[in-house]
Amino acid sequence: MKRQLIPLMAVALLAGCGGDMDELRQWMEQERKEAKPTVTPLLPPKKFLPQPYESGDGVDPFSTQKLSVAIKQEA
């Protein structure tokens, strides 16, 4: 008896959860009509102005003088 009752109860519970969704669909349609998105327009991109590289009075990183000083310090 219990084995027959469990599937029947499960079917009854699932049938109760179904129902029409007309009210929900109507509400969704109404909300879609009333929704007014406010999108701010994008600003145009700024023009890129490259700046020249100014190294100043520093030593050239690839100079042989700098390399020889570094080798002497390691020794």
C-alpha cells in the first residue's frame, strides 16, 4: 500500500507546482514596455600624442665602458 501511495503523492505535489504562468507573463510584458533604459553615450577616444624619449645625460646601458666596470666589480 505504501509503495503505491508514494508515487501518487509525488505526482500530486508536482501537479500543484505547475499551474498557469499567465499572470507572470503579463507582468513581464508590462515591465518590458515600461522599462526605459538610460544609456549615456560614450565619449570619443582622445588622440594619442607620443612623447619623444629623453634619456638625459645618463650612461648608455649598452656601452663597453659600463660593461667593463661591472666585470671588474664582480671579480
